[in-house]
Amino acid sequence: MSETPTPRGRRLFGWLNDPDEPWWERPGPTTAQQRRDVIGALVYLAVALGVVALSKSYGMRLEDEAGWRAYLAVALMVFPLSVRRRWPLPVLVLASGLFVALAYLSPEVAISVPFQVAYFAALYSAVAWAPDRRLLWILTAGVVVAMALWITIALTITNAAGQMSGLFEHGAGPLPPLVAYALYTALLNAAYFGGAVLIGRTAWRTALDRVRVRAQAEQIAEQAAELARRAVLEERVRIARELHDVIAHHVSVIGVQAAASRRMLPVDPERSAQALRTIESTSREAVEEMRSLLHILRNDETPSDSRAPEPGLGDIDALARTHREAGLIVTVERVEAEPGDLNRAAAPLSLSAYRCVQESLTNVRSHSTARRASVTLRTGGEPAPSWLEVEVLDDGRPRGATSGTGYGLRGIRERAALHHGEVDAGPREPGPGWRVRVRFPYREAAGNGPSGAGTVTASEGESA
């Protein structure tokens, strides 16, 4: 079991890595990046060797050092950079060892810019690309300590400083040349190592930020696709519900009128003709509403004025008249807590209430022996009105020869749930007859989607 880090340790580890994702590993370099590393190392080697040649040409050399050592030292220092992103930590360890060893092999090249830049690139690459961040910071701390000890030893115990003292003339500053050089070297290396660490950490954090942005973009795209899919499904359910409510109603009327016309034709041609006229008008209405729904399906954008107004509570009387013409005696009663409550109902809520009444009356005619039905529209509650209720009652019994698909009652449930309403459907007590009662919260905002807040109770014996 690992020890829990102290708050200061957590802050340091979070700064070195990332507080939110401390164990994130940067993906390794691609094949193209590895190829660019090799090409870049070869190009830099050529430039570095050229710089060494130029420096020797204007006299930047130690008299007792062989000329080939500087070229060899630069080449050996640049060589590991060809795999700096593929194996960043091994390259850091190898470059650190080469830095110390080659500085003894060629003190002349140890202070040259190409040699220093090569080691800077190795340290930067380790911080920017190392997958194991804990091992990275252990190695980095070890390298910094080792370099500090090496510089101290080089300036005090060994004769490296003495070998290099000939390169400087006595200046006019307040400090002796070697002391000034030691302080200058300490500051320069602090900026050197610190800069490599900071730049490498910035590159690593930038890579992490790119991954986060990409993940967020993918998440947003997935959420947008899911929202679009849900919108399509909800629209399909809405259109299916409209198709069922509209077509089932009209086809039921047509069927009843056709049967009445067939029976009355031999004995009462006038009533038979009236039934045929009802069939004609009803079929036209069904076709028009079908075309309207199909127009929605076929067009991405539908102008708001391209469709006929949706029916609502104000059309209940016309709906009842249609059923009366088909032979079902329908009465409509309105009980309002305050005058005009029903007229002030929001359009989506008014449409849902209308469809519930329409489907209930269609079920009466299709699946019941009833000759009479009553529709009651109510508002009530405190503060008034707080709910809107529609209730359809009939006095018949279920027809044994009919069996519905269940989509009608399901549509009523869905419309109630859309507004967080309640449905009570089942046999009347005392019977005979069937009752469908739907209560909607009057001030519930329409369009919130189906919600589990709506409750439904139904009895066996009738399907729609």
C-alpha cells in the first residue's frame, strides 16, 4: 500500500503532471514523427559539425586538445536525438552520461552551442514525451543534482577551470575571472535546465489539452447525434400518434356510415344518400390530414402557415356532431372553475385533450355496443384552475368479436405523460359501460417530453 502524499507533495505532483489526470500517458510518436526525428538529427549533425569547424577556424580551441575530439564529441551527443521521442527517458540518461564523459574528452566542445543545444533537446524531449511521469521526475532530479556536482567538481577539484582560464583575459569587473565564471555558469545552467523543463512541461500539457479538446468534441458530437436521434424518434412517435388518432377516427366513421347506407338503401334511399355524403366528406378530411402529415415527413422545413390549424377543445362539439351523424348519441358538458378556462388552455394541451376525447369516442364505436356516450370537460383545483380533465363515458359492453391493437389507449397514455397527466381507464362502477378519464396539470408547460410523473391505471376488458 502506497503512502498518501502530503498536501505539498500533491501540489507538486499536480504541477509536474496534471491535477485532474495525474496518470495520463501521452501517446507515443507516430511513424512520421519518428522519421522526422531521424532526418532532423542528421540535418542538425551537419550544422553542428559546421559550427565546430567555424569555431576552430577563428581560434576557439585548446592548444593541447586533438582536433578530432570536438567533432567526435558533437557527433556522439547528437546521435541519440534521432530516437528522442520514441525512447525519451533512455535518451535522457544516455545524453547525461555522454555530456559528462565528452566534456572530459573535449573541454573545448563542452562550452560550444551545438553541444549544449543537443543536450537541451534531450532533456526537453524527456519532459515532453515520457510516459512514466513519476520516473521522469526522479531521473530529472537526479540529472540536475549530478550536473550540479559535476560543475562544482570541475571548477574546484579538477583542472578543467585551469585549462579554460587561458581563454579569458583579466577583465575590469569587481570579481576575479574564475569566480565570475563560476557564478555565470551556475546562473546559465539554472536557466538552461529550468528552461528545458518548463518548455517540455508546456508541450506535454498542450498535448493533454489537445486530447481533452478532441474528447470533448467527440462527446459533443455524440451528444448532438443522440439528441438528433431522440428528436427523430419523438417526431416519429408524434406523427404515428397523429396518424392513428386521425385515420382511426375517420375510417371508423366511414365504416359505420357505409354499413348504415347498405342497410338503409332498400328502405330509405334519402338516409342512405346522407350516409354516403358523410362518407364522402369524412374521406376527404382523412385524405387532407394524411397529406398534411406526409408533407411534414417529406420536407425538412415546413412553413408554419402551410398546415391547417390543429384541432383543440373548441372543436369538441364538431367531433361530437360527426359521431352523432354516424349513429352514436354524444352529449358534451363543460364544467369550468372560472368562465373561459377551457378557451385559455395552451394549444399543445388543448390538442392533446382533443385527441384523447377523439380516440375514446372512436373506441366506443369500434369496440363497444354502446349507443350513447358523454363527454365532460372540467377545470378545477386551487389556485383555480390547476388542472384540466376530460372524461368520456359510455353505456355499452365490450364487443367480443373485436380486438384492438392497443395503440389507441397507448396514445392516450403518451399524450397524458407528455403533460405529466394521469389516466384512469376501465369499466364503470356500477356498470355497464366504460370510462376514460384524463387529468392534465392545467399550467404544465407543453413540450417537456414524456415524463415518469404521469401515472396510468387501466383495467382489463377493452383494448384500443
